[in-house]
Amino acid sequence: MSAIESVLVENRVFPPGEALTKAARISGMSAYEALCAEADKNPDEFWGRQARENLLWSKPFTRVLDESNKPFYKWFDDGQLNASANCLDRHIGTPVENKTAIIFEADDGAVTKVTYKELLARVSRFANGLKAHGIQKGDRVLIYMPMTIEGVVAMQACARIGATHSVVFGGFSAKALQERIIDVGAVAVVTANYQMRGGKELPLKAVVDEALSMPGCESVKSVFVYERTPTACTLAVGRDKTFTELLQGQSDECAPVAVDAEHPLFVLYTSGSTGKPKGVQHATGGYLLWAKMTMDWTFDLKDSDIFWCTADIGWITGHTYVAYGPLAAGATQIVFEGVPTYPDAGRFWQMIERHKCTIFYTAPTAIRSLIKASETNEKVHPKNWDLTSLRILGSVGEPINPEAWIWYHKHVGGERCPVVDTFWQTETGGHVITPLPGATPLVPGSCTLPLPGIAAAIVDEAANDVPNGSGGILVIKKPWPSMIRTIWGDPERFKKSYFPEELKGYYLAGDGAVRDAERGYFRITGRIDDVLNVSGHRMGTMEIESALVAKTDLVAEAAVVGRPDDTTGEAICAFVVLKRSLPQGDEAREIAKQLRDWVAKEIGPIAKPKDIRFGENLPKTRSGKIMRRLLRSLAKGEAITQDTSTLENPQILTQLDQTY
Ligand code: WTA
């Protein structure tokens, strides 16, 4: 039985600790239920109160929810605010101003700290630099940066002047960058010469140069380059400036631009079930509200906490729980440049000890790989460090299997820290289903219950509720402030993808789920569309297929499916028909390598198929449809139970059995 499947058999319950419950912001299940009831009874009043209490408004809103053009919901839409003012300026003149906002630990272990006051000055200077280059409210700025203070500063600076940012993860290729630059219509790119990961210096600016040399990127007028390392990079005269040049002579003060609550704070691309990534658009007011509220609720944030979310700013988790949430909540947070396995797999534990981290939030894939590492090397086991500062642990991005949950709880949390298994998506903006550390009895492998105000439910294909114990489609029945507003430039796709007619206006998450009979706890069973989750990263199978068939000199046809993997959750398995005879042995291995390198160039190294299998054809139904279920069985190495009598050429099944 694979680790993922064994989720099905875990029933132990871990009630929250008494001391934690007593001091918690949401203390005990009755407090949780009271909030749910309040949100349910009068959503307008509930959300209106939260928005007034949690955010600073330049112009107060008079209307909470505008449903006149469903599903294009608007929240607080006649109000105005600035996200950066809500993360920084609001703390000035309070005891938080001299509190450390960011403890930055570089790849090589060097530590830099900035206070809220200093961060505000840096963001303001950067914002002035952007303005001096003509960048203004409504412009789009693409950010392709390493995990650094500067990355957060760039995002906040955009928000400060009302420019919409679109952050692209530093692992994406030039081609992926080009597609996003074109789609979002970026006027500027913020990048670094290099990024440091695991002791290696990896180019970023060179990738930007390559992207900008491709057709369609003419909208980009400026490129700003952070000199992360002393190594030189090429700078195009007139277009490119170093950060030193950008910031030279700029003032430390920059008035934040008030924007409408619905003003797009950012567009973040994510994979969907077609070949083209979707630009998920979030609104300033609703998004920021939920970022702040979930910091307080899910992590029970206290003034003394040292919060650490290990996600990269290139993903939604790094947006909400690095760039915005912790700052809006006035927390001290750790930002880490490097990787969990450098210089060895004890890095996370060493950093928790070093910085006295109290809330640690990471992905199951990281936990599973660190479990493996500690099994072969005692010296990197968490027991070698003092982790007693920790009080809450979090998990995000993919289902956490009970074995990993129990290990995390025991060896990292000392059986003292609740593990909040937070379910959410790029589209939801912040947590939607998650335990509360001072309330919810925990069941490993279950994200437990929806947060107050989130009307999550499980329904069948006709939108009818299914009874607990039976699986179905995860939906959210009512709008909430931090929901996706649209897909950038493609409102029709937004409607079709998330509010399909047959679901009666419910938000379709794209995941399957089941509630347990006893508690009604949710357990996510995985995507119901063609989206894979590899190491907590969303990858569309169609996206990878398109990349493979774009290698026109070699590939005739390709189909991509996922299979369970003990470390990465799912692994990418590609079935490929070549335009030449079926390769064998070394030759097949060589072609497989070529294809992996090709996919890395087309999308990024994270999209490289782990398994590649060659066949003279793909298994198809009589009507010519690829039999994906059969491919999934083949990828898993399962016995074939499907009817294969319609296959034109049954021997391809034997060919497709061989992995390269
Ligand atoms: C999956 C990441 C199970 C799910 C925040 C979702 C999870 C997709 C969990 C979104 C969890 C995320 N348990 N599955 N706790 N959290 N997922 O947009 O399939 O990168 O739809 O957002 O990750 O991935 P995304």
C-alpha cells in the first residue's frame, strides 16, 4: 500500500492542548461554532465587521458584497485602501514599528534583520524608483526574483503605487516567462542577476534576457536587476538598471496610492486543465483581509511569535503567508533563501533552533524528504536540535499522509504542537479548510473543517449534497472576500472553470473530497481534473503534453498522467510516440534525457517527467480517445482491469511497460 493510499486508514484523534486552547484567539469548538453561526446568519454584517476591524481604509466602504453580476462578485467595492499601507504604515507609531519584520537567512547562512520601520523605508524607496521610471497605478510588473528581502520589497512597492504584480517562480523557464509577460502585458521586469540555492549560483537575468528576446515582449520597457552576487551579468543600455541605479537618490518616503478595494493587487499564474496557465486575479481589499484574518485564526498569531513559512514568493503560499499576511498581522517572520537539504538535511531544524521559531509552516514533500534523509543519516534527525520554541506546525500544498503527519507531530513538534493541515488554492487566496490550533481535535490526513464564513460542501455532479462518508466534488457555496475575481483577460474561462452551470453557482475547487461519518471532517482525495500535484506544485498534464509535442522533430504524440510517489506525492509519467522507430536500451535512455531537458526549457525543471515510456502508439478507444485510465494503471504498475479488446495493437501495452 502506498503512503498516499494509507490516508484511508488513520483514525487517531489528537485533541488540542489545554494551555494552547485557553490562550487561543478562537478558543475551543464552541467559539469556532459561534463564529460560523455568525457568518452564516448574516454574512454582510460578519464580513463588514471583519473588514473594518482588520484593515485600514482610506475611504470606508458602504457596501459589503455586490452580487449583481455573478460570479463576478465585488467586495467592499466603494471603499479604498492601500495594501502596503496596511502591511507597513499601519504599524508606525505603534510598538510594532521597531519590531523585526523579517529575519532573512541567506543560502550561506548569513543573517540580516529589518524592522518594520526599515522595511517601510526600503519599500518606499523602491516605489519611488518605479515611479521615476514611469510605472504607475494599473501597470503590470513582472517579478522574477529569488527568496530575498528584496523580493518582498518589490511586491510591496508595486502594491504601494497601485501597480499589479505578477510573480513568476524562479524555476520557470524563459519560454514560460515570455508567455506570462505577454499574457499580463508587463511594462517592467524585476529580477536578480543570479539566485543562490544549495551553494550554487543560478542565472535569473540571463533567463529574462532570453525571454525578452522572444517575440511579443515589446511591452517591457524597463528591467531592474538586484545584484544578488558579485558576478556580472549583461545589462541592455537604456532598458536595464541595477537596483543600485534604481534606488540612487530616491527618497525614503512615498505616499501610498489609495486604490479601490477591487483593484487587482496581483495576477498569479497557475496550471489548469488546458495547456495554457491561468492568470488568477486577486483584489486588494478582500485578499488582504483574509491574509490577515487567517494569520490570526489558523496560526493563532501572538505578538511574540516568530513565524516561518518556507514557501517561495513565486507561489500563492509565499504571497499570502510571506509577502502579505505576516506583515499585515505585524508578525516577525523568517525568510529563507536556500533549500532544506543544504548544507545538509538538518537545515530547517537548525534554523528553527537558531531563530527560536514558534510557528513553522511547510509542505508535506519537504517533510517526507527530510524523514528519508534522517533515516539514513542520524545526524540530520530533528532530535539533534532544540525545537522547544515551536508551538504550532502547519502543512500546505498537498495531502499529508498520516505517517508523515505523525513523524512531524512527534519529532518536530515534540507531541506538543498541533499540526494545522491547511487546504486551500491559488484561487481561494488563503486557507479555506483547516483545523484551528486552539479548537479543533486533529485527525492525521484530514484538513478537518471549513473556516468561519467559508461554505464548503461536497456535492454530486448535479450539485446535490452527498451524505457524509460518500465522496464527491468539493465546492464552496457562497462567495467569500479572498476568492479569485477572474482569470486575467479571460472572463469566459473564469466562469467555465470555476462556476460551471450544472453546479448552480457554487465555486468548483477542482478537488474531490469526502467527509467522515463521525465528525464531518473533510479529507481531500485529489484533483478531479487533469492537474497533478508534484511536490506541492500544480502542474497541468496538458501543459506538459503540449511541451512534449512541441518537440516536432522527435515527438509525434504524448500523453501525461500522474502516479503516486512516496516523496513528491505525485510523479509525472509521460507516454510518448516518436516520429521514428521504437528506441531501446541506451538509445531510449538518451532520448528520454533529451525530452526531459526539452520540457525543462519549455516550462521549467519542475515539469520534467520522472518516468518516460515509449510506444509505437497510445492505447485508444474506437473513437480515437486516449485511454487515460489505462495509462494511469500502467504508470502505477497495476494489473490492467480495463477492457483492452478495442485496442488496435495490444502489444503496445508491453512496449509501454518499460520506463526510462
Ligand atoms: C492541493 C496551494 C490536500 C489541492 C496552497 C489544491 C491540498 C491544490 C492541500 C492547490 C491540503 C493544497 N490537503 N490537498 N492541505 N493544500 N492542496 O493552487 O489539490 O498551488 O487544489 O495552492 O493543492 O494548489 P495551489
